[in-house]
Amino acid sequence: MVERRLTVLALIVLLWGGAILKNLIKLQIVQHQEYAKRARSIQEMVVEIPAPRGSIYDREGRPLAMSLASRNVVINPMKVDVGVASDLLGQLLHLDRSELFIKIKQAAETKRGFLVVKRQISTDEYENLLHLKTRGVEWFSLAHESQRHYPNGTLAAHVLGSVDFEEHGNAGIEKGLEQELRGVPGKIRLLADVHRRGISPQTTIPAKPGVSLTLTIDERLQFVAEREIAAAVESHNAQSGSVVVMRPDTGDILAMASYPTYDPNVPMERGESQKPRMNHAYSVPFEPGSVYKVVTYSAGFETTNLRPETPINCNGGILRLGIRTIHDSHSGTWVVPAMYAFAHSSNIGAIQVGFKVGQPTMYDYMKRFGFGQKTGLPLPGESPGKVYRLEKWGKTSLASVSMGQEVSVTTVQLAQAAAAVANGGMLVKPRLVLKRNDRTESQATPVRILKPETAITMRRMMEDVVLTGTGSRARLAGYSSGGKTGSAQIYDFASKHYTHTYNGSFMGFAPVTNPQVVVVVTLNGTHGESGFGGSSAAPTFKIVTAEALRVGEVPKDLPEKLPTPTLVAKNAADLNDLALSDLERVNEDLLAEADESLVAAAPAPLSALAQGPPVAIVPAPPAPPKPQGPRVPNFRGMTMRAVLAEAAAKGLSVLPDGNGIARLQSPPPGAPLQKGERIRVQFVR
Amino acid sequence: MATLSAFLKKNEAPAASPQGADATRRMRAVRDPFQLRALPHEHLFLYNKRIDNSRLVREADPKSRGACWSAIGAACVLGVLLTSAFAPSVATTIAGYKVEALRIEERRLMEERRGLDLQEAQLLSPARLDLLARQNNLVAPSPGQVSHLEGKPQGAVAMAK
């Protein structure tokens, strides 16, 4: 009996043990994966390690754009009690209760399932809401996100660009270098306790923060450039304007300003105009007008026997090319030195040089200077400008191109071209990014596009523009400067006529002997003579360049006091460098309306000109006698400083050579000095 | 375990009134002091026997003492073993809490620093400085007017001529 009972008991125990064993096998072996996964989901939590978007700094390390983590309060308007939500959140988030009520109600009525109640809540607000959550209030959520800040507001807005709500770049360098700036968030798998506090990291995918960029932009210069271009646009009733400041030796863009501007901190509203967000220095090409004559004369010096003193027949300021008549802004100019024609921006003179150069060579030099090609800055929406292929050139295209028509360029391209002249004939690609994290960017190899002697000649020519020509308002105190003005009428495609609005521009550099900075100023849509480049853009050049030289601590090369401008433009007409010619039959109305002082009108568009009759240059009337200039002073025995001071006081242009005391000079003392002629002085120790 | 006599002695005193307790004590004084309270409806009398064990001495047992010390030693060794086995795990857990707390603190401080950098940049923005300069009738120095006395590092002393 007892044995039987024991047997039964043993069987029961065996069955019980077997059942346990079966379940153990099921739990530990058969369903191991599933249960391990469930356990992990309870015991572990995955925490995302934020990877902030790369910051952007100016060349001195001052922040221009940076990202900060922010906490936002989000609700589903369709799943909340509007009254309770507006009461509670209004109180905790310090929001107006009635406004919040309306906001949530409207969102609920429009069936929006997501509403950001407040962005960037404070730490106190966050703690309060967190406390509320622990008490079981679940109808709101706290979203963590990164937010982009531009501490200087509108400063360098067109260079920096902006980001959207998801922090993706949508303009400027934010878009151009999106892949580098954007960080890749990491992940940590943590064992968590019952309070969901992390204990120890299990697996880590390290966060990869975005690359921090140091731009070549100088914040102080950028500010001055933006302030001055805004003032110039406003004062000349222009539509827009842009300034580019560049170092000629490295290609560093020190400032790139465009006006109108915008604040990248403020997201673009639906239906908002795109115009303020356009980078006029980079994305908007325009007909350059006379500033383009730098290319024409450079090609002339390189490929023909043209020299600054070579006489050029300006035909009294009128030139007939088939049905087209081209006028100079200064009538009555006959045979003058090339330097004079350049300084006074004679269209006829430039055309004569262009004819000497010829179409293929001119086209080659346009390309050499980088026109018609993108500069390659890491900004989206760059315009390459427009250079027509040689086979598309019409019969008067060479004449047009020689004076800056039938070609469109951007301000950055002009800066690149001016830098090539300032840099001794070496074309340096503009550069906007100085460092990626702490790694300095390498420079592109400069390309020689002009002979050194040609570049030096062009520097002298451009200095003469400032000293005696149309760019007198660009003259700096304490520094020599060179440049070229440009005033191009704007073509109206609707009426197919050139209008009386202009693109006034000035491109130049300083100091002349060792240029440290290149500045290009463009104003689009100016009116009247005050809108010409010499009147509108040159003063802006002067202020911006002076600031650039001060910031760069460039030593002065001239006495501080400006000399009496004996050879400097005396009236507004002298600043007139209007670079357009007229097409009599097409634009008779324009001629009739034109001011006597600027007898210039518009050429036909390229398509019309291409079908014109063969070109015939009207022979020029006999040239008047050469005007007598001032006498050459005696510089012998004087120091360079004294020579420069005296020359500047008398408005003369001196080409110093060597160091020490002046021993030789050419022309000799007392000799009459032709307009535009320079005195070469040899110094010996 | 309580003996029957102890049980009866315990229940001898009624928990009623103090007068009742005094009466019982008086009654017990006249009776045999070792007699216990009679059971109700029973003619059975129980007496409480007093035994004096004060003269008894425990016999020395060296073996049991050794066993005792062995047990204590084993317990200590077990404790040390358990401690050494679990200590790293506990230390890891505690360190994990600290590391995580420090990580959160680091992240918070980094964010705070970035916030302060942003504030500094906003305060030093050229537009603001320009406005302040205008309000104080200050002008920008002309080129060459500023001389750096100690090179040009940030914050170096500069002199305006």
C-alpha cells in the first residue's frame, strides 16, 4: 500500500518536473530569440546622440551660423480638449490663453493632426511639462530638435543661405555644402532601470557632427559692404546692388554683399517675393558696359602693338557701323593716347582696339578672364553669365563686345577678372571656404592669362582712370588705387529698346603697386547721370576699399591729404562713361530723349544685329591739335615720399622705380606733359 | 514552548478589574504558593515546581567550538566569495549610472556653451556695435590709425593715434 502511494507520488513529481522542464526548454531554447527580444525592449532603451549641424565662422573665427538643441511642445489638436489644452499650456508656457485657444481650435477644424504649440521652450517650462507628464498627462509631447541660428541677422545672408524646418539647407552655402554641414546622429543602447534611467551603454554608434566651416568672409568688411551697398541703392533709387571684395593673390572673397537682403532666421512665408533672397553678386548676370574694356585693352596690349601712348582715333565720338551709329559719351574726342581713351571710357577707342584684336582673339581673352564660365564657388544657382559662341557673333558683335555689350557677367566674375590684372596676370579662382573643421583648404593653382608687363600696364591704365578719368570719385586718401567705371543701359526685352536705367558699376583695386584688395560694386537700375558707375558705384568702392585696407592693415603708399585734383574730373559729364551706342533706326525715340551730354543710345539685340549690312567705318574728320598739358616738375634729389607728395599735389601720375633719392626722370624737368602721360622717376641709394 | 503549568499560571490572573486582581492575590497567599489555579469543574490540582539550575555547568566541548569557528569561517569565505563575485557587477551598475549622468551633464553643458556662444555673437554683432558706436558718437578709425602694441592676437592692446 505504502509502495503504491510512493510510486504515485513519484509519478506526480516526475510529471511536475517534466512540465517544468518542457517549459524551460520552450522558454530558453525554442522561443529564446523572441523572449530575449521582449526582455531587451523592456530593459534596454535606445538613445539618439544628437549630431549638431556644422557651425559657420568668418575668417577670424566669429560665428555666422550655429545650431542649438531646442525643445518644442507638440499636440494633436484633434485629440485634445481645446479649453483644457489652451488653459494648461497657456499657463505653463506663458502664452496668451485666448490666442492659443483660437490657434488650437483652427487647427482642429482644419483637421490638422500636428501643431507646434511653442518652439524653444525654456528649461523651467520643460521641467514643468515633464512633471506634468509623470503625473499621467499624455496628450502633449516634447519634441527635441536642432534649430539654426544666425546671430548677425541679415549679415552675409546671401552667402550663408538658410535652412528649412528640418534643418536642410535651402539656399547659400547651407545648401551648397549641405552634405558636409549636416551631421549624422549616433545611437546608444542603454540598460535602463524601472525609472527609465540609463545604466550602461551596450552598443554605440558614434555621432558624426557636421563639418564646421570657416569662410573667407570677414564679418567687419561684410557689414561695411552691406551697409554701403544698401545706402547706395537707396540713394540712387536703384533696384538692386552687389559688392564683392576679394584678395587678388589668394582669391579669398572677403565680402559678398547683395541688396535687397533678408533675415535667414525668419523662414520664408508662402507667397513671399524671392527677390531679396537672390544673390545679385553671383546669380544675376548683367551687361557690364565699360568695365569690360579692361578685357579689350588687355587683349590689345597682349596681341597687338598697342601701348598706352599709342594714338587712337576716336572719330570725334561718333562711329558708323552699317546701320548702327555708336556715340561716345564725350563728343569731340579725336586722336588721343590709348591711356586717355581708356581713362575717359571712349567707346570708339575701345572698338578701335577691338578691331585690332579681332574676333577670335577677343573671344579667347573673354574665356581666359573666366567670362561665360562658373567660378566654382560652393553656392547654388551660380550664373555663368553669357558669352556667345564665336559662330553666333554678328557683324557688329566685336564692336559691342569691345565696349561691354552682347555679353553678360556677374559681379564675382568681374572681381575675378580685376584680380587677374591686380595679381600680375595670374587668374586665381575665387575661394569662399578657408577651413573645413581645422583643416585649411588648399588654393587652386593660379593660371597665367596675361604677361606680367601687360598686367602692370593695365594697372597703370586703371590708376589713370581714378587719377584723371571717370573714376575720380574712387580716389582714396593715403592709398593709390586703380579701377574702371561702367554704365550700361538696361535692355527692355518687352519693348526691345534700351531703357534709361543703367547698370552702374566700378571695379578696382588698391594699392596700385602691390594690390591687396579688389573691390567690385554694381548697382542695377539706376537713373540719370547720377546713376553712372563713376557717380554711383565709385563712392561705394572708395568707402569699402578704405575699410578693407584698414582691416587688412595695409601700409599707406601716399600722403594722407588728397591733392588738388587738377586733372581730376571737374563736372558730372567727366564721369560719364556710358558704354552704349545707339541704333538710329530702331531707337530714334531714345535718341530724341537723350541728354546732350550723353549722346549714346542702344544697339539692337544680337539677333537683329546679326542680320545687319556689312560693317563700314566712316573715315574720321581731321584731328584737332594736341592739347598742351602741364610742365614736368624737377624731382631730382627728392625722396620718394616727397616726389609722390608733390606729384599728387599737382595731380600728376608718377611711376617710381627703385629706392632712395630721385636721380633720373623721364620726361625731363620742364617738358610739357601730355594728358594721361606718366613721369617715370628712377631712385638710387 | 510553554509548559502546561506556565500556561495555567499565565491565565491565573483575570484581566478584569484591579479589585479582582487584589482578591486573587489574597486568596493565593492563603493557599499553597506553589498551587496553581484549579481548572473549572475539575478536581485536579496542579502545582508549580521550582527548579534551581544555577549550579549546573555546561561541559566543555572543544569539537563543537571548532565546528562553530569553522562555520563562521565558511560563512566569511562565502561572504567574501559572493562579494567578490557580485562586486564588479554592482560597481559596473553604479558606474553606469554615473557615466550616464555625466554624459547627460556633458551634453547639457555643451548646449549651454553653444547658447552662450550664440549670445556672445549676438552681442558682438557688427550691426549692434555700430549702433552703440553711433549712440556714443564714436567713429571708425581711419586706415593706419590703429597700432597694435602686442602683435595682433585677439584681445591684444591697440592704440589709436
